[in-house]
Amino acid sequence: MSKGLAYVFVILGASLWGITGLFVQHLYTFGFTPWEVVGIRLSFSTILLALFLLGYNRDLFKIKRKDFPYFVGTGVVSIAFFNYCFFTVMEHANLSIAVVLLYTAPVFVTLMSKFVFKESFTVKKLLALFVVLIGCGFTVGLIPGGNLSIGYWTLILGIGSGLFYALYSIFGKFVSQRYHVLTITFYSMLLGALFVIPTSALWKKAEVFTEQSVLIYGVCLALFATVLGYIFYTLGLKYVESSKASILSTIEPVVAIAVGVIIFGDLLTGWNVIGIVLILVSVLLTIQR
């Protein structure tokens, strides 16, 4: 594969992640709660990934029992709760603010990696932390006016989405050298689904799934915004340096914000835009060597 095509795959994968809110917002119109939408995303994604692996490579289903706790970490602690926080902010604020707060994750990864993996904490990373804090302040209205544009609980959940999202990289790093990324993704989705479905009592809304639109949005959320996103990103990652891939993946919040503004009418002030730019700058500072 040429480098150019690999770059296209990385950008395409990240862009597909960026359209997550498009399907989530539509599922809300059918009365689903954020936790129920998490259940839909994880269960539908698990089924699609299982079907893909059955045809692609059945050996990718094999894992060792000792690694099970790490998949609980990626699937339950990270994916289930980051999606819940992300979707809740999307419901109570808007898609643009939700994705910006989610993208504080690289800074959390940097901080946790310092203590968990003893990675170096450079001046550039410290600057990134400072910039992301300022960026968040502008995004949620604390700077310059001191008036929070969203509720404090929504803000906490927004930051929580970044924290839980970051934990995927921490838990995943322990098994990333032993398993294919699709194996990690499948078991993360599976264990997340097994945790969320019973706790959400999603079966009580079984009649809603007779609506064709619900099935379409659910499948699209799983197929395009989850499974294909991971597959395209992973394909490109094989031929692109991880640092460059991380930089290219910043297209995700750009796409998500565009969806929020163009399709759902999210209103952004000049200060909000400054905050978004600062957070993207902090991400670039974090991932550049």
C-alpha cells in the first residue's frame, strides 16, 4: 500500500468516528437514554465485528485467560463509560462541546503514562496540559466571562469522557503487543455490551426496534462510526507512523463539529472557536515528539 493511500485510510477512519453524533442524536428522538444508546452501539458493533472476524480470520477470536482483566478495562471501564459520558454531554449540551471535551483524552493519556509506564513528561507536554485547560475554559464559557455555558455536572461528564477514553490506551497498551487490534476491539465491545445491556434493561424497549429507522440508525452507528472506522484506521496505521496517524486523526473533532453546526444547528461563539482551536493545538503538542 502506498503512503498516500495509507494516509487516506487513516483520515477516513477518523472521519467516520466523527459522524458518531449524527446517529446518536437521531436515536434520542425515539426516547432512548444515553446508557441505552451505548448498549445499542456496543451490541450492534459486537455482532458486526463477530461476523467480520468469522469471514476474515477466526484465529483472532483466541485470547489467554490471564489477559481477560485488561479487556474488562478496555470494554467496561473505558468504552462503556466514555460513551455514556460522551452521549450524555451530547444530549444536555451539544455535539460540538461534547466532542471537544472528549478530545482532552490525549492529555490524560500523557499524564497517566507518566505514572503507569514511567514515560517522560516534557516541557512540551506540560504546555499542552496548560493549553487544554485554557481551551476548555473558552469552550464552556468560563473564559473570559466567568459564566459557565453548560451545567457543572455536564462539564464533569465531558471531562470524564476524555478520562475514560484515555483509559482505553492505558489498558490496551498491556495487550497491544500480544493481540491484533481487531481482537482487542472485538472483546472490548463484547464485554462492554455484556455489562451495559443488563444494566440498561434495553429489552424493555424491544418494540421500538420494530421501527425501521431505529434499526437503520443503530446499524449505521455500529457499521460506519465504529467498525469501519476502526478497520480503515487500523489498515492505514500499518503503513503510517503512529505519531503521524495521531495528528491525522484530529480530523475527527473537526468532522464532528461540522456535523453539529451544519446538521444540528449548534451555535458557536468566537470564544468557543478559540477554545476548540486551543484544544486541537494541545493535542498536536501532546503527540508530537
